[in-house]
Amino acid sequence: MENLRLNVTLLRRRVPNLTSAAKSVGLRPATVSNLCTGKIPVGRSEVRTLVALASLAECSLDELILRGEKVNMVETGIKALDLFAPLTKGGTVGLVARPGMGQLVVIAEMLERLKKEGYYSIMLKPEGEHPEINDIEKIVDLVINSIDDAYEKMVSIGKAKEITFVTDRSHVISGEIHRLQERLHDVGVESVTTFLVDLKGEAVDEDLPYGPLETLWQFDADLAARRKFPAVNPIFSTSSVLEGAHIDPTHLTIQQRARKLLRRYRELRSIVNIKGEKSLPASEVQTYKRGQRLEAYLTQPFYVAESYSGQKGMTVSLQDTLSDVRKILDGSFDSVDVEKMNYVGKLI
């Protein structure tokens, strides 16, 4: 099938309040979000949905649907992210989490890792006092106080270096980020990878908290409560990189198998929490145990948390992650104690 994907950048510029706009024409915001991130392939979407989106964006279907354009993945060395919701180079990633789920630690870790790859980092400071972002301020190259300052700096270096840009959801709601991205597009600056965080934790309750996104990282309260970090939900987090034509087929196959296992494991875990592990049918015990091991494996020590955790940060290549996950799925580690798979790097 021809490589198709939505022009998320155009939607973001033309329809900043996509949640209300989608509802006004009878579209479910969740469906639109899944189309933007690639969870629902464009080729499988309803024609009326695409026509409605094109109407909202005041563009043709040819402008709305991109053909044959590759989406580039940024390999982070963070197992859970690279496997389930890869970072899209030059795209926008939204983090959906309540306070305390670890979203700011993930952002700090991303900035630290990308800085080593030569990225220049900028943070637009949110209004008010937010002591929780002090650690991020120490990592970024530049903290700015206005959209105009951000624009000027990005234009001055955006064609020479890759940029990471961090901002709070409040600037998205005001429309400032959409206007900034449109201005950058007009002058040909496409090298900015944007991270949108939600310091108030309100995004959890909305269908499209940031508008169209290339990547969605949704955090999980249960994982955070059990100290399984990064607490990124492997079922609901996704990325446009995962559209079949943009990704190595091996990656896609392993990712789909892993997601299927974890989905069933979560169902079984609900039963175990109520009735105990002995209540599981014999046919489901292996699934439950492998789900436990995979969940444990997806935890990872971070460099920015070394002084707090006492564990050395680890980077795991995508190829090693895929190899390890495949072995877990196939049962090669069935005899390994689950606890020994928590917070490790590459499996031996």
C-alpha cells in the first residue's frame, strides 16, 4: 500500500482547537488523535472522516494526506519509548500525566540524551512559580520568557542545528505554540522537535489535550504507583513512526506482539489482584508470567536520576531492545526471576 499519513503540521496550524472543531462536525476527538499519531492508519480510515478534516483545515485531500514522505525516528536509547512510541524528528510530542507520574524526569532525561547528540535545547518558562522544573532549567541551553524570543533564537540557529523545545500546555491553550510553529514553517525552519508537558495534570481528562500530535506519551498511574519507571503506558502511547511504511517490519511485528501480551497481562493482573495468582487458568499462567517479565524489562535507570536512585543510567539500542523483547515473548527467559529483570539494560 502507498505510504500515507496525515499532514499533522498543517492540521496543527489550521485547526488549533481541534477538539471542539472535531466534535462540531461529528468526529470523535479520540479518532482524530489516533489518525494523527498513526494508531489508525490513514488507509483504514473512513472517507467521511478525512473529508471532514480537510474541510476543517480548509484544504484539499491532497494537502491533508501526505504520500511517500518518510517519518524519521529519533532513537533515544530508552526501551519503552523506542519500542512503543518512538520520538518523531521535527515533530511534536505531548506528555499526558498527572503530577508525580514522572513526566518531568522523562523530559529531563530526553534533553540530557539529545544534548549528547548535538541538539540545542530551549525551554519557554511557564507563568508563575514552578519549582518542579528547576532541574530541567539546569539542563537546557536556554530558558526564555516569551514566544518572540523563542522564534528569534530558533530562526538564528535552526538551519544549523537540531533543536529541542519544551513548553507547558498553557502556551498551547493560548494558541501561542501554534502561531510559533506556523511562523517557523513560513521561514523554512523544520528542525525543531517540540515537547509539550502539562504541569497542572489537566490533560489526562481530555481527548485531544494538545491538538494534533506526531507522538503521544501517556503515563500510567498504576506503573508509577508500583515504581515501574518510566511509567509510560505501552498500550495507549503511540507515534506516527509506527505506521507500517515508516518502520522496520521487524520492529512493528515485535511491538504489536509485545502490546498484545501486555494488554492481556493487564487483564490477568486485575484477576490476580482480587483472587490471587492461583485463580489463573493453567492456560494463562505462561502469559501472565511473560507479561510480568516484559513489564519489568521495560523499566530503566536514567542518567538524570543517578543521584536519587543510586543506579547508573543505561542506554539500550533499539536493536538490542527488539532482540531482548523477542526473546521474552518466545520464552527464552521463562526461568529468570522477575525481580532480576527490573531496572536492567540489555539482557545477557
